[in-house]
Amino acid sequence: MGQRTAQTEKALSVDELANRREWWSVAQKTRSKRLDYLRKGVWKKGAIGGNYAPGIKIDLTLPQLFTEKWQEQEGEPIMLQKAHAIAHVLDNIPIFITDRSQIMGYIGSAPHQIVWHWQGISMVNEEIYNEEGIIPEPEEESLEILATLNDYWGGRTAVDKLARILDPEDAVKFMSGAIGWGTPTSAATYSTKDFTYIFKGFEALLAEIEERMEETEQKLQGNPSPQLLPLYDKLPRWEAMQIVLEASIRYAKRYARLARTLAEHFESDPTRKEELLRIAETCERVPAKPPRNLQESLQFDHFVQVLARYETFEGAWPHRPDYVHGPYYDKDVNQEKRLTKEEALDLVGEHLIRTYEVGIFAPKWAREGLQGITGTWVWTMGGVKPDGSDACNDMTIAYMQAARLVRVSNPTFGFRWHPKVKDEVLRECFECIRHGLGYPSMRNDPVLVANTVHWYGHPVEEARTWVHQACMSPCPTTKYGCQPMRMASATANCAKMIEYALHDGYDPVVNMQMGPKTGDPRQFKDFEEFFGAWVKQMEWLRNILVRTVNLGRVKDPEFFGRPFLSAIYERAVETGTDACDPSNGERGNAWVTGFTWVENADSLAAIKKFVYDEKKYTMDQLMEALNANWVGYEEMRLDFVKNAPKWGNDDDYVDDLMVRCLREVSRHAKENKCPSNNNWPLLPENVSGNIHYANLVGALPNGRRLGDALYDGGISPGPGLDKKGPTAVLKSCGKFDHVTDGRAFLLNQRLSPTQLSGEKGYQLWKAYMKTWADLGLDHVQFNMVDDATLRAAQKDPEKYQEVIVRVAGYSAHFVDISRKTQDNIIQRTVQGLG
Amino acid sequence: MESGTLVTEIQRFAVNDGPGFRTNVFLKGCPLRCQWCHNPETIAPHREIYWKRRSCAQCGACLDACPNDAVNAPIHPFEARREESTYHKIIRDRCDLCLKCVDACQYGALEIVGTRLSVNEILDEVERDRPFYDNSGGGMTISGGEPTAHPEFVVQLIEGARSRGLHICLDTNGYCQWDILGPIVQSVDIVLYDLKHLDSVKHAEMVGVGNELVLDNLVKILGTGPEIWIRHPIVPDYSDSWGYHLSVAEFLDRLPGRIQRIDLLPFHNWCQDKYSWLGRDWPLKTTESMDPSIVELLVEAYQARGFAATTGGSGFEEFVVRGGH
């Protein structure tokens, strides 16, 4: 897009800017002064290309405060010890109020600082020494503090403790980095939160805890019996919950005091003074008591999210804020008219900004994977109420509108589409997509509710409360549905399934025997025998990951401890257990995240067709080419790339194999059990594992070489390999059942802004979405084919084979045509071809 | 029954050729020679070879494979890809289309244009997107080339589509005898009828023949049943003036039957590569693609008379007033 001066930008109207698709400028011109100030004033915490923005520093006050109190309380039960340490942090961490801000709370001492979590993995902690630029000045002093902290926590972190009890062979294979990633501990985690329970207010939760403790103490006075003995352990857990809840209330009141002091002694602007007094009133009220209005409910919510992240690294943000806050919006804006729509939009926009502001240190390899965001914070919108009626409300619309005004890359939204969604709400989703936000992703609610019931037996009313637990997986926000810990640490690098089937379980990249010996494929008599080997490797790969996570999960209360999360978990409060204790009634909602999944189907199809059906090549020849990483076999490789059937083209030959693979996995998913004795279905998605694993997956029969990026995710076809266009992709994806054949399936699609412009664009998208739903797909997210995409296609044509220039009666593949014509098309597209 | 006809492409997710999501079936062969033709590969009624210079590695495999000495020796790929390069791989007048070179090419640089397909093969492919048609009022668009150049085949194709319950658009230039066109149009849902120029002399200048037959057939089609959508290409300095479109609007208004909508299709030169792949020169190559916003203005000439009119022919336009006729 052309560079222009600020002056000419001003001269353009909002409509003109929209026609040029300069959405950031549109947002700048349409949002309030407050939102503009807050948006521009926020520190970007996501790392670009793995690097933090200049000025970002890690916060040393937080780990120091925590550790000094932790050491003082040494010897206490872990949850109690941690509660004391967290309370000490909350009482002493510096707090601040940003100008014009109305929502309080930050994790760390200053807005440019990010949390460095010290109690999870000492290996990660030590990465900090390699980090340039984010150690606070004076650097030498900071490094000394870090060294002291690392010396203490080394060997004491949750993962250090887990590593000691893992099966050594499993540990070595897991640590090879080849088969999966993840840390099976709540030191790097995320948790579902049930706001119907939390919004009772912390004082009510404290009263409930008090009651439980009194009741238990009375029981302990009764006749001694083995049944009484576990009660002794419950008392310190309840005490820990009390300590953090009380400290949380005090933390909020520190903001109230600061706001009041500012208002009374420093602020000269009467409007802001009034706002500060309202902030003070709000922070005195929540989280101690239930919220009464929108500002209080948003503030309560944000405090809870911040407090949870003082306790641990929560890398995702399962939430359904339109559902949680909708009633308060309705009361303030529609009924009592306490707020105008614009004022409400300011609060909602700030909610997005305050969330975007949260920063947590992650080692460089993880940052590279997250591409500019702190975590995968997918907020859930829309959907149905427990009774099945439409849950969309004015807050759903407000969030969509606010998202277009503040344009933050995190949080993003996932929209629960269902047949009763009103047109006005669907249009809001469409506008966000059209504005190039890349979200909301669209989720098929009826399919996913059925899926949630199918896999875990959640009652349907509970399944209907679902939120995105991380990027993709639904989880109910109910007493027994909430999932307290990241179970997706069973994240499988699925391309290894086919690779090990080809190499008798041996990993030619990391050079060790990984999977079982399933035989030399040169000796296999038919495709069935080959497929049998694939099944065995698939089972082995899932088993090793699931085993590790199960162990991590069951030991988590002993190795880590979560007093705050437990205090806001109804089942933990009721039973005096750690929220992560699987024995407290959790129904189970585990899944195996399947990275690099589609490579299996494409590789199996190539083998079946060329080696077994057509006998065009022998397995010997194929193995020779693969062992040479295709070097010296380019013609053969191109044959495998271009002429073997590829997933996503509505071609039954390969699509049937995909279905068969999924059904094998789903059978096995019911044989794997989580600590709650529930199933482990597969969820194909990639985050950015396709890049991470590029150097860890060897040559494959789909024509891929070691080092080539893997496909970009979930069940999306390989880039450039979906040659029949978007309808064929959807048709392929509709060939398996999105309820019973897996947990959820990520699908990326590109759409052209030209097609989506104007009313006709909305009608097109709506018809497309209706068909998507009819075909039973559970997910789709859209990237715009903008000029940046087309420029990328010019540079890297292989990856953009499917981009088609569509005008009436004509079509051509963009990458086929000459540079000059391409430039011409880019120019026309940007100007908005009709 | 004809065993099949030559098809250059079956394009799914077509969104600008009739209502909703459609699958376009491009038949090969056309009696007209419109100078702006953007599908030059559909003109000749026989198979052809594309040579895509960008994909060509200049490996020489085609040269070895050719029995007719109809392939030029490799030159440096960069040299061949230069914009101003006149190098072409195939020596067309020696080529007898044996296609051995296409088989030999590992890089997708040589491609066959034109596959012989039967009615059922086409319809099986078309039917794959039925769920999309159901939600958008879409279906099959028979296009070309010129469908009426394959009269028997097209009648069978339409009959087959009818029996499968598919919505059918026929995209025709109207240049054929009425006894051919009549039976074809009576069983389609919409005729996308090309109008290239109202003035017969100017028509002949750019298309090769006068427009009398085309206009005659247009009058005859009115009242036979299907909706008529006029498709008018807008070519710079030829059919892009306001005055001209006022006269077209008037002409259409006076027709003895209803025109459901008018799609103005701006000229573009994005097909120039197709000409180059066929080894043909294209005089309009250097004519700039039209800015659609200019065409937007012309739409008003039709709207003023109550017609529904578009730029680009989207299948998803929703008209508050659908024609006043």
C-alpha cells in the first residue's frame, strides 16, 4: 500500500479509506479519542520474528517478592506456601494507572515489563541469560538477581520434579524434540473459568470456604477413622484459598486507593476526576462483591484473569465475554441508560487493549512459534444458552465493533455459528473478516456441542456453555466441565507417523530408534501391510505423549499447586482439593493436538497409487529417493508432488485415506484414557509447528524434503496443492464426521477482498457459510488475499498455486501469469475491482 | 450420441457468471474472432499446446521427444522469461499435436489445452458442488468458446443437467442459426447473452462479422422462457462512451420482451499470457485494463431506465428493483 503523509490521509474520508482497504486508518478515524490514546499508548508484548520490541524488559520485582516469601514459608504444604508467596506479591507489587484508562490490573510492576515465570521449568529460566535487551538496567545487577533466583529454583521447578519420575526411555524420546512438544504441568498452562460461580464475589467464596472448614473441623472431632484422615490435608488447602482470595481483594483495593488519591490530590480535569472516583468505587466493590454494572463486571473479569497469571503462566485465555458481560451491558445501556453505546464501546475496546497489554516471557523458540502474540487467546463469541436458544446479545456486537476499532492481534475471537444467529450479528462477524482482522474464526456450534457430548459425555446443557479452551478445543464452563490444566501437552508431530512407518520405527533425523519395529517396507506385500505399520506407529506416538501428560497431570497438585485457581473452582472449594486434582469430579476434556497431520494422508495416497496400485515405482526406489532427501531424484519428486492425489481436491482416492486414518485414530482415542478415565481424541491444528518441525521431519512421499515447511495446518490442504478451489476443499473436509472422527479440525481458507466487497460480498460469504455448515465442518478461518498475499505469491509461486484470478467468464492461476500482469492485477485489486 | 466434446476447463467456484456459486464449463471452439477475447484458448475447435515460459526449465526434454522437429532448442531460462523475449518453444506450423512433448515435460511448462469429455463426465464434476448451488441459487454455466458451436452435445448436456435437477445458464454470443439456438435456449434457466456492439459496422470491425444475426436472435429468444441477462464487454475507445450506452439502454428498453439484467464487463488484458502460451501475438496486449470505477458510471445509463445492471456480473447482487419491464 502506498506511503502517504498524515496530511493527505486526513483528507481522505472514512469511505475512501475503506475502499482502499486501509483499515488501520479507518479505525483511527472512527474510534473515540480515549480508545485512540489507549491503543497507541499500549506496549506491544508479542515478539516479532522472535524479538521483543525495543524497551520491553522482564519484571524482576515479581519473582523476587515471590521467592523471598516462598523461602520464608519453606516447609509448609505447597499450596499454603504458594498462597503466602502470592499474597506477598499482591500486597507489594508496584501498581499504576494509565491515563484515560478505566480498567485496572496488570501482571508486573510497569507497563513495559513482562512476567518472567520462575517456578515452572529451570531449563527455560536459564534461557534468560541468552536474551539481549530485555534484562532491565543496570544489567549487571539484574543478572545477579537472576542468577540468585535461578540458583534457588534450579531443580525445584515443577518440570524438574516431574523429570525425576518419568520413565527414562520416554523422557529421552520426548526430549529429542522430534515427536511433540509441551510441558505437562500447570506451570505452563491455561484453565477454563466459570464466571457464574466466580461472580458470586470473593467474599461469598470466602464464606463458603469458612463453612467447609468449620464443618470439617467438627468432623475431625468425631470418632477417629480412616475416612477422617484425608481431611487433615484439606484444611491447609482451604486456608491457602482464603489467603489468596483475601489478598486479591486487598490488591483491588490498592487500585481503589491509588485512584482516589489521584482524584483527590492530583487530577485537575473534572471529567477525569469523576472517572477516577468511579474506578475507586469499582475496585472497592469487585472482586469482593458481585458486579452491579458493566464497568464492575469487566473489572472483576480482568482482575480474575490478571490474578490467575500472577499464579502461573496461562498461555491461553478461555473466555466467553459476550455471554458473561451481556446482561450488564443490557442493564446499563438498554434499561437504565446509565451508559451510552459509545461509552460502553470505550469500555469494551479497553478490555481488548488491557488484554493485549499482558506480556509473559517465553523462550525464543516458543516466541518464534507464536508470531507476534503472547499466547493463543481465543475468546468465544455467540453460540447458544444452556437451553439451546440463541445466546448472541448486544455485547457480541460491541466486541466485534470494538475489535475493528482497536485492531489488536490478541485476543482473537472464535464465533459459535448456529442456524439461529441473527443476520445483524453475522454481518458483524463478516465485517471483522472483511476488515482483514483474520478473526473471528467460525465454529459450527451444533457440531461441536454434539462432539463435546460424544467424546466426554458432558450433558448437553453443559456442552452448550463451551469456550475455546485454547485455539480450537471446546470446553464447558461448568462445575465438572472446567479443565484446570493444559492437557494439550500431548502435542504430536504427526508427520512422524508416516516417517516411522517407512523407517521401521527409526528416526533418520535425530538418529535413534523411536517407534516400534514395524518392519522394512521393502518387504511389505501390499498397501494393507504398510497401512498396518502406520497404525502401529500412530498408536505408539500417541501413547508416549498421553502417558507423559497423564503423569504430569496427576502429580501437579504435589509438584506445583494452584491456590488461586482452586479458590475460584467450585469443585475444588467444595472438596478442599487442588483445582488440578483429577479426583475432584472433573469429567475430563483431554485431546491430542495433531500438528503436521495432512502429510500422512498425502504420503499414504502417493505410496498407494505409485507403489502398490500403478506399480510405477518400487518401494526400493522410493526409499532410495527418500534416503537421499530426494536429492538427485527431482523428476521423480515432481511426479510425486504433481501427479499423486492430494488432500483438498474433492478426490475420493486420497480423501478416503484421510477418513480411514482419522477413524483409526478415533478408535485408539477411546483406548487412551485421561486421569478422569475419559477419552483422548485427536485435534489436527498447527499453530506454527509447520515451521518449527521443518528441520525435524525428513523427506516424505508427498514430495517434501527435509527443511521444507510442512503444510500450514489442521486439515488445510498443502499450500498450492488445492487446485480445484475453495468448494472442493470444503467438500473434501466434509467427507469425515466432525463429531465422531476427532475433536476439531482447523481449516484455513483464503478469500479475495474483491469478492467480499459490498452487499454482494456479504451474500456470497453467507451462502458459503451456510454450505460449510451443511457439510458439517466444525471450523474455518479466513485470510484475505490482499496485495501482500499476491506479492508473496510473486516471490514464492509454488506455495500459491491455488490463487485464482476470477472475473466474469475468465480465470487463470495467478502464479502462472507474467510479472507485469500480476502487478496490474494487484493494482486493480487494491483499488477494488467489482 | 456424441462421445464427447473438447473442454478447456471446468471451473468450480465461479461467482460472476450467473446467479450464486456456479461451475463454468468452457467448451472449445468459437465462430467469432473478437479482438479482446480473453479466452483465446477456447477459439480453435481442436486441442492445442500451452507453453508456459515461467515454468520452463529449458531442460530440452521436449526437443528430444518431438518427432517433427517442431521444438526450438533451449536457451537460457532467464533469457526466455524476459518480458520482451520473442522466443517460443513450439514451432506451431510444424507441430502435428502428437503431444509427445507434453508427456516429456516434468515441469508443467507444456500443457494440453482441451480434454474430450462426455456429458456424464462433465455433469459428475459439476454435481460435486451441489451443496453450494443449493444455498446460493447456483448451478452450471455452459460457456466457451461458443456452446452453440457444439449443438448436439450442448442439447444433451442440457438434458442431462435437467434430469439431474441442475440450474443452467447458457453463455452465448448468439451467432448461429435460430434453428440451432432455439432448441438450446428453450430448456435453460438463464441465457447470458453477449452484446458486443450495437453498430453493425463497428461490430464487424472488432468481431469479424456484423451483428444482424445476433440482434435477430436476441429478439427471437425473448419470450421463449429463459431469463435474459445481457453481457456487454466494455472496451476502451470502442464501447465505453456514455452516449453509446444511453443508446444501448434505449435499444434494450424497446425490445418486445423483458431483459432481466445487464452486466458490463470491463476490458482487461490479463489474458495476454494465454496468447503468449499459445505462441500468438495479441494487438490489445498493451491496452490498459479498464478501471472498474469508470464502468460504474456507465451502469447508471441502464439504471435510469429501470434496468438492474452491474459491473463485473457478480452472482450475488441483490437488487431492490429487479428491472422495471
